[in-house]
Amino acid sequence: MQEVSANKSISVFTVTAKIFSYIFHPLFIPTYVFFWLLIRFPYQFGGITPMALFARKITVFWMTAFFPAFSVFLLWRLKFIDNIMLRTQKERIAPYMITMIFYWWMWYLSRNFTDQPIVLRFFFLSIFFATILGLVLNSFFKISMHGMGVGGLLVFVLITNFYYQTFLGIDVAIVTLITGIVCTARLLLSEHDNFEVYSGLLIGALCQLIAFWVSA
């Protein structure tokens, strides 16, 4: 009876970990960031028309989530990779390079946008840096992409608070909690070891700080 109960508990934890891993997949982070800024700092979008704003939302999602994900799907269907979950370092090489191109393009476009928060320029530059470092470090170990995603998200929220001279304590607390849950989920699913997860967190955070320092 105890064994059955333990198995059910493990199953619940595993399912929960998978759900959080999917919801906070690194490809979705840029879209979440954009909508968070739209909710918390709407005045920073004051110069944009409703139609243009709608197009901007679609562009962010398509360029940072849909197209990179669809590219991975095509790589899988064409047999260039064996698993769409990218569980090996070799399978991650092409997706890193493809995603890097899309992130660079978003940063390039954001440099000329004066009708959206300037912190978005920092953010897009940081995730471009993160894909470069992720690709380089991938040659040595399987750095956690989820770790890079939530690590960058947490530091970005802190930087945004600093840049606009405000303090959204609830937001910081929620993002900190999300960061901890996602990293724990990757460990529970045995997708990464401690070093790979902590390295991902560190790289994601550092890239945000570097991008802010370079662009500010």
C-alpha cells in the first residue's frame, strides 16, 4: 500500500514538473516578457497604434517562439535530429544556431523602435548573447536551456525595476518562485544535473547584465 502511494506521489511530481517545463519553456520567455511589460508599463507603449501593437505581439511570438520551434520540428521530421526534446548535445547544435538568428533579428529590429520600452532592446540582445554562449558551452556539457531562460527572466525583471526606478515586489517574488520551481522540475525529471542547471542560471543572468551594460 505504501509503495502504491509512493508511486502515485512520484507520478504527480513528474507530471507537475513536465507541466512547468512546458509552460516556462525558454522559447516562451520573450513573449511573457513582452506581455509583462505591456501590463506593468503600458505608458512605455504610448506612441504605438492598437493595430501596430497587435502586429508587434504577433511578431514577438512568431519570431522568438513559433519559428524556432517549427524549425526544430522540421529538423526532426527530416531526420536531422532523433528527438524533438533535444536530449543530447549534438541535437542542440542546429536549434541553437537557428534560434540565434531569430533572436539577433529581433534585437536588430528593436534598436529602431521608439514606441516600446527600451528595456526590450536590452532583453533581445541578452537572449542573443545567451544562445551564443549556450552553443559554445554545449560543446562541453549540456547546459540547461530552461535554466538560462528563467535565470535571464529573473535578472531582467530586477533590471527593469532598477531602470524605471520602481519596485514591483510581488512580481520579483513570483518570478523568483517560478525560477526555483522550473529548475527543480528539470532536476526531478533527470534532464540535467545540478551543475548544468546552475550553469544555465548563471549564464542567463550574466547575459542580461552584460546586455544592459553594453546598451544602457
